[in-house]
Amino acid sequence: MKTRIEGHSQEEVDVYSPPFIATLEKMFDRIPVPVILLARDTRILMINTIFADFLGYHKDDIIGKPVLEVDASSRFPEVIDTKTAEIAWKHTFSNGRTAIVHRIPVLDDENELMFGFGLLLFQDMSEFKKLIERNKLLEDELKKAKKQLREYHGAKYTWGDIAGKSRPMLDTFTLSKKAAKTNSNVLLLGESGTGKELFAHSIHNESSRGREKFVKLNCAAIPAELLESELFGYEKGSFSGANKAGKVGKFELADKGTIFLDEIGEMPLGMQVKLLRVLQEKEIDRVGGTSPKPIDVRVIAATNQNLLELVKKGEFREDLYYRLNVMAVEIPPLRERGKDIQTLAHYLVEKVAKRLGKAVTEISEQAIDCLLRYHWPGNVRELENVLERAINLTDTSTIQLEDLPSYLVYPKGEGDQGTLKMKLAAMEKELIEEALITANGNKQKASKQLGISRTSLYEKLEKHQLG
């Protein structure tokens, strides 16, 4: 077979000629990688010594033979016939040895087959397994390094730290991830204990600022007279008792990154004015400073209060509210996430037990039923506290009903009213199930039959875990 070899000469070369094959053999015999070259009819044109030794032959004994006579399980005939490469295949040869191989059809400019080229990546599978193990160790080290980097930058939580597959939570995840892709301010709304800080961390880590600093400040935890210097810093000698060298504020620390202002509804009106100016002008003034400093910071704010009500009362600035409320994410309370309670409980048991060094892995059915009946005013935080208490109390690997606090097991102040609520809930669930059966699962028909809107039906399906 003659063809033109690029860079060799302008004349056609007989690639099957003994001189050309001998040249290839000299070249490939010097490399420590097993290689083989086949003709279009699958005859072995060239094989280097290391490959022949691997197969258990002297290479002079197998050159010129069809490949199937040397390795009955070879897939080279299929590769040559289909002109399709097989990359990194695990292959067991006729002599019982296993390796990772490449089989590559070599084509000319006319897409005609010239050779079949074979290469062994690993002659010893134990070597391959060791590489996989080393790769796994490297992956584990990389994950650890990424986690440490996140913690160094301040944001240690990601979406994987937030459990929940109920419809309200899936909708919240979707909106939060969209917010993360923007550079706009985010306002996280939700009751205390719903996990607003977890969302703030996750939004930062998924954003374009994820490798920069994440700085947090609880507006309710800092006295009003110190809040300005905490946020914006101060110059040396600004006031008595101040650090002689001055202090960098939270906004400067967060430059190019994100600042998380928790409990923003507690911020005094005077500070709200100064925060608004920072958001508008993108610069801060240190206390006692004479010139503003430009900053590039994204704000994620959170509150468990109704800011619009505070605006109406004159306790929160309307212009600041709209400046913060560019991307609002409302995190649902646990009582609206019926399907998530059991999932969350198991997730938290695993997490807390690991932290406490306890061998607790399960929750009994009676304990789960009790958790499902409770209304969780303290949300996920309360659930975690309840489970931590139970993990510390249990003497087995399973949390039992008696390990839960009495206010969950025996709710006070409900009496017959509590029984009535449970009976009404059971009746409601039964009626919904009957309507769905009658409507053959069609939720629109079922809602009409029940005399409620489809939205109400979906809410009740979520509540009774029927959907």
C-alpha cells in the first residue's frame, strides 16, 4: 500500500514495505510502552519486544500472523472493519493477562485504513488499581482543601448542607441558585431557625465571588453605638478606647466578596441611612476618616421580620428596603415542609451523631410519627436541638419515643382540642384520598369535587404527604 506521509517526502511511500516497517520497529522498540501495528487484513506488521514478552512470544514468531491467532479474544478485527477507535478498554488476553488498551484505526487523507495501531496503558492491573486509589486520595485531599479554603474565606456551607425535597424547598432552591448567578443584592426572608445563613453561604459559594471573602455580621448583636465602626472601620485616634492603629470594617474586609447582614430589621434608622449611601455610592467612610474608600461588595441580608410592616411603622427605610429587595428569597417554615421532616431528621441524626462521636443511626417509627405531628415553631434549629438531646439520652443506636422531650410526646394545653385537630386532619386526608381515587388521580377534577382551588389542594397534599 502506497501513500504520502506528511513531512516525509513529496513521493508516495509504501507503508507496508520492509524498510518502512523496520524503521517503525527500531523507533518503537526503544520506548517502554507495548505497541503493535496491524495491516488492513489484521496481520501483525510490527510488535515491539515489550509487547511480545507480555504476550509470551518472541516477536519474530508472531509477525505476519493474523492477530486472532495470537490473541483469540482480540477486538482489532471490529476496530479495523468499523474504523472506530476503542480507547482505554479493559482487555483479557489469551494468556490470561489483563491490561488497559487503546485500539486505534490509522486513516489516510482519503479516509482509507492504513493500519490498526494498538497500545497498552497498564500491563499490570494492580498498577492501575493503585493509580485509581491514588486518584481517589487526591480527590479526597482536593475536597478537603476546597472545604478549608471555603472556611478560610468565611463561607463553609454549600447546597449539600441543606436537606429538603418538598415542593416549597425545591422552589426555594431554584430561586436561590438563580440569585447566586447574579451580582444583585439578595434578601433572605423566613422565620427564625429556617436556615437563612445556610442559604447565604451557599449563594455566595455558587456565585462568581465564591473564591473571595464571605464576611458576616449580626446587626442585632452589636450595640448601636459600635455598629458604624464595626461595619465601616475607624481611623487611629478616632475616639477614646479605640485601637491606636485604627480598624478595618466588615465592608472593607468583604471587598470583592460578599457581606451577610443578618437580622437587618434590627439595624437602627441612623445606620440605615449610612448603609443606603454605601449601596448607592459603592464607597465607605471610616469613622474619623477624611476620604471615602471605594468598595465592591455584594450584600446578602436576612430577617425574620416583615420589613414592609416596619416600613409602614417608620422603623425601616423604604428606599433601603427596595435597594436590598432586588432578589428576595423566602425560606419556608418547617411546618410547611411535611415531606422534609423525616428526611431532615435522618440527615441531622447522622450529622449530629458524627459531631458528638455517638453511634446513633436510626429513629424508631413511633419517634418519627411524633416528629411529624409537631408544628415546629423553632423550625430546623429546634429539630436539630431535639435530636441532639435525644442522641445524648439514648442508650441504643436508635432514638426511641422516650428519648424525645415531653412537650413533643405530650403536648400541653391542647387536651381534647388536640384530639379534635388530629381527627379533623385524618378526615381531611381521607376525603382527599377518596377524591383522587374518584378523579383517577386528576388533581384538577379532585379540587373541583372537594370545592377548593388547585393551589389549596397541592398545599393539603403536601401537608398530608400524599403527593
